[in-house]
Amino acid sequence: MDDIKKVKFKTGMQAAFAKLIYYFNRHIKGVKAKNNLRYSTDRDGLHKLDIAYPKEKKDGGYPCVVYLHGGGWTAYDKSLFRSTAKELSVKGAVVFNCNYRLAPKNDFADMQADVDLIVSYVKQNAQSFGGNPDKLIFAGDSSGAHLCALYVNGAFSQNLPIAKSIIGCVYFYGVYDLSTVGGVEFNNKVAYTKAVIPLDMPERERYLEKYSPINYICPTLPPTLFCSGRIDPLNAGQTEVYSRALQDMGVRVERLIFPVDDKTAEHRFITFSKCAAAQKSFSAFGEFVKTLVNGDKQ
């Protein structure tokens, strides 16, 4: 079994375990959920999402969170983040917790195409769940944060119509510069990078530049909240560098960076919704959303 297959098997087992945990720990007061809705008429069933939304309706609707899961662009599944989605929803948002096509069968262009499909679904269906389709927040962890940042930065740098609906971003320990991430040691690094960025790829450096969000920053980007731990090997070279680049560009940036001795802030902490770092991040998310809804963008 090669590296990629081993990772997919391991993470598949983790996803199955997460579904079992969710079944016994799925109730969060004030939040409802619908799972495994299709956002595209694909034949293989990969284009599915879950929706967590407040039971109580709100005048004007709640902001809508487009959440993309991590997993090195290669593994994991939205089912691991169902409790996370509910924890975010209870803070006052309709959360669309989404799957997307994975490497190595698919590449970054395919994943970005899926984000387009997700956004179209959210815009068309948000009001059915009490959401406001003109108040979008993009959120994700690790590789999911990368895909969100790539989409949002592209929309704003190209002045696309969808940019007018995006009011904020929330990134958990993401990847923002593919040209530097190869120098960092992290779990399953070889399998992940080999799957999505083959070493023998023609014009590999240009490919890394093309799909690095840091190369598309502009002063009109929306307010962004970063949550990460200094214990995370990706924090210094990714979260810290990227968040400073946004701030230097004039973008409103908020950071929740946990100290190096906080063991609850290791990579993937947002998956474990009851751990201390996750709970503090949910609280920071709630406060951040309040400022976005109140129109305090600067």
C-alpha cells in the first residue's frame, strides 16, 4: 500500500469514528441540522454538504458560513466537522459544511470549481435555512483554509460580483504559500504533497505560485480572523507570515494564537470541538461575527 492509500485508509477510519461520536453527541441546544444534501448533480456522490442552522429565525437572516474541511487536499470528510459546524452555528450563523473533490484524482482547479458550485448552492438556498445569502463568511482548517483563501482572494483581486457578498473569513491553521510549505515537517507531509503537487510536475514552481493565496492579496479583502497554535509546525511560516501580509496591505486582521505550551492547540484542534483551544476559537468566532454583522469592517 503506497503513502496516499495509507493516509486515505487511516483518515477513512477516523471519519467513521467521527460519525459514531457525532451520533451520540450531536445535540446542541438551539441548533438544527440537515446532512448529506447534494450541491451538484454529480454521479459519484462526492458533492455533498451538511447544514447547521439556528432554530430561531432572525430578521434579515443570519450570515452564512461556507466551511471547507482540512486533510491535506487528499483525505478527511465533512462528517468529521459536524460538531464543529454546530458549534459555529450556535454563535449566530448558518453553516454549510462541505465536501469537495480530493487529490490525487483531482487537482486544485477541480477543488476551486467545487467551491463555485457550493457558493451557487448557498446563494440559492440560504434563505430556506434562515440565512442571508448576501452575508457570506468563508471558513476552513488547514487545506480547507487554503482553498477558502484562494477563492476569496481571487474574487476580490479580480473584482468578481461574488466579492460584494463576502463579509469575512475565518481560518484555522491554514496553508497560504505553497512554495514554502514544503520546508515544514508535519504529519503525512510526503503523501499530501505527492498527491496534490507531484515532484515531476512540469513548471512546478509556477503551479505553486498560481495556487498560493498569498500571491493574490489586495487591500479590499474582508476582515479575517486567524486561529492557530504556536505548537503547530505550520503556524510560523504560514499563519504568521500570511496574516502579517494582509495587515501590511491594510486588511483588518484578528488573531487568536495559542502559546507553544498549549497542547490543546495542536494541528487539527478544531476537529475536537470540546477541547479548550476549539472552545476559545468558537468564542472568538462569535465575537468576530458580531462585528461583521454590525458592519464594523475596518
